[in-house]
Amino acid sequence: MEQLFIYNTLSRSKQPFKPLNAPNVGMYVCGPTVYGDPHLGHARPAITFDILFRYLKHIGYKVRYVRNITDVGHLEHDADEGDDKIEKKARLEQLEPMEIAQYYTNRYHKAMEALNVLPPSIEPHATGHIIEQQQLVQQILDNGFAYESNGSVYFDIEAYNKKYHYGVLSGRNLDDVINNSRELEGTTEKRNQADFALWKKAQPEHIMRWPSPWSDGFPGWHCECTAMGRKYLGDHFDIHGGGMDLVFPHHECEIAQAVASQGDQMVKYWMHNNMITINGQKMGKSLGNFITLEQFFTGNHKLLTQPYSPMTIRFFILSAHYRGTVDFSDEALQSSQKGLDRLMEGISNLKRLANRTAKESSPEVKELVEQLPRKCYDAMNDDLMTPIVISSLFDACHVINSIADHKLDISAEDLQSLSDTMHLFTFDLLGLKEEKGQDGNAREEAFAKVMDMVLELRAKAKAEKDWATSDKIRDELAAAGFEVKDTKDGATWKLNK
């Protein structure tokens, strides 16, 4: 089994991955709050942890991947105050909150499918686990780390900090947290302005509410992941992930809740992907600078000069390491589109080599076939270094194109080995796929047959030394965007985008 090293946000170091219950791995990732169309900021964590999910399974682990849906408790202004985001949307559109949640959950699923993100093993909803969240709150109360105030329940950070340490994930100390906490309307019912809500008493106008021992209300945002992670993965599980913006306060509060309720850490490895920015500023709904995935796919946005396919978006995200910042620009997407085309062209060229293998491969080809798998595995094992994997695949494409141009030879055995490696890392592990037209395979196959027929007519003209017709066909195809290349085995073609 390959030895994977991952960066643990908790220890701030790269560590060998050693699951608690090998070969079983428990992985929890914070999913979307479903009150609007999915955007590029949603795509990055989904793709990042999709890569981890794929790779862990590939190297032999049995993975239970839990990714939640937040459909209650995420408030507009901060974790404790303001309107519930879904409820606010429901009032504006005069719909039931669950109609809003279901509509945008469906939109999210559709976008993830387009991006070829595998569905998780379990996708729990916060509203489906109110009882588990209430049980978590009661445990924290019983252990003396929370208090009730006017029907709401708050986590007592100072009491917790006396026995444990609040801030182990983010590196903050309690004094900094208290000094940086905003004075908010209604914080008088808290003992400390930095205390966070475990249960909120619903105001009369609040639609989403449930009965509890403390009041008719709803759980605090931080409770859901702790409660659902423990329900499906146990008191101790391997990996908890999400965007870097969740380190504080969300994941810091999750750690405090887990320790306060059960006495020790629940999660062994914390992993966080970095942000996508526009001109150095975080992309997100709260900042109003986000671009929805549908806008990328249609090109319908002022910052875009053209539509970009789902695989171009996926390739763009994988071209940077998951812990690095990705700064969006239309030019960067155009570059990603060219890179993706280059990779797919190399794989397509592999298919054309089946009928023209040699008895023995050229030395450069032998070296590639021997070293490519190890280079790609080493990159994946080094904290999922997908940019290095892509770079290695590009190097392979250069050699493949040289073989296609009759500059190098490849044996049948090496061709099979190289094809297997290219398909494994491109399609199975990076999760890229060959994209088809709107009418699917049938349209592409018919298109290819027409092109083959045209090239046959050109070959016939050349055989009859009808150079005028041959040149005319070539020139007309070039004008239409087709690049035709004559080889010893006949003519090949591709459509330049």
C-alpha cells in the first residue's frame, strides 16, 4: 500500500496518514449551505476532497465519506445573530424554507455531477439531525461547559479554557478571541461576548423551529458537523476537511464541542483547502464577487469572454496545490482549457498507435514507461500534489506525440502499460473525463465518420495526383478550424478550439 503524507492543520505539519481503524477510513467534509446557486468557491473543496476520496480508495482503504448539507442554523451576520440564510431566502421568494433548501441542493448536485465529483457515502442534512444536536448540547451542559440564558444555550469558553485550550486549530488564544469579538445586539444574555450559541431560542417571526428542553428554537451552526460526524463516523475518526475559511470559528468550535462533550479530540487529521480569489480578494457570496458554476458553463458573466466546460474548471482547480491560493482570471481559464486539450490530445494519440507498434521501444519511451507511474504516485503521496501529476502527464504527452510523429518507437507491451498509467491518473484519480457534445456520443461518432469520409476523398485525390482537389479539401478544412496532418499511416485530424 502506498504511504500517503498529508498536511494536518492541527499540527501544522505534513504527517504520514495512519487511519485509526485500518483499512477503514472515516472522512467528514463540510458541505454547502443551500440558499443559492453553487459557485467556484463551492467547487474547490468538493474537487479537493473528491481527489482524496478517489486516492484513498485506490490505494486500498475502505472509505466512508460524509459530506453534510447545511439547511438550518447558518445565520446571515455571524454564527449567532441575524437571519437564517435559508429562511431569509424563503421569505423573499414566499416559499417554504425546505423548498429553498431542496431546490439549491438539487442545483448543487447537478453542478457536482458536471464536475465529475463522486457522491459521498452519506450526505446528512442538519434538519434531519435535530435530536442528535440536542443530545450534544445536553452533554456539554452536563459537563459544565455551557449555560442556559433566556431559552438559548451558550458554550462557556472561559470554563472550557480553564481545563482545555480553546484555539488549538487556529493558533489563537482566548484573550485575542475576546478582544476581537464584535459587540452585538443581544449579547447581554451571554456571560462572555466570545461565547457561541449551541441552541438559539426562536423569535416569533422565525419559521424554522423545534421543541427542546430549553425553548422552541434551532441549533447553532457549529453543532451540526460535530453531531453528524459522531453519528456516522464514531467518537473518533480520521479526517475532517473543508475550506480554510472554516478554521475559525467553525472548526475551532467543533473541536471545543467534541472535547467538552466526550473529553478528548474527535478528529485525528484536519485538512483545509485554500481560497479562490479575484484580484486577491476571496470569492464568496458575502462579498458579492462570486461567479456561479452555471455562469462559467454558459459564459454569461461580465468577467468571462467565453463559456468554460466543467472539465476546464476542474483542470483549473487541480493545476494548483489544494493548500495554495488560486487567483481567478479569464486568461487563467483559457490557459487551463489549452492545457486540458493538450492532455486529451495526447491520450487520443495513444489510441491511434495500436496498429503501428514496434518490436522494441526507443530508450526515451522505455524510460517514460518505467518512471511515469512512480513520479505520479510520489506526487499524490506528497500531500496530493496534483500540479506535479499534471506536469508528469504533460511530459508523457510530449513523448506520445513524438511517437505519433514517427520520431520514436513503442512496443505493444509498453503501449498498454503507458495507456493504463495515463488513464489511471487522468481519469480515475484526477477525475477528468473526455467531454462530449450536447447530443453525446452519437453526435461525436457521426462527426468522426464524416471527417473520415472527407479524408478518404482527399486520399483518393492524392492517389490520382489530383493535387488541386487534395489541396482544396485541406485548405477548406483549415478554414473551418480543422488541422490535418499527413503521416506514414495516413492523415490525422483535430479540431482547433
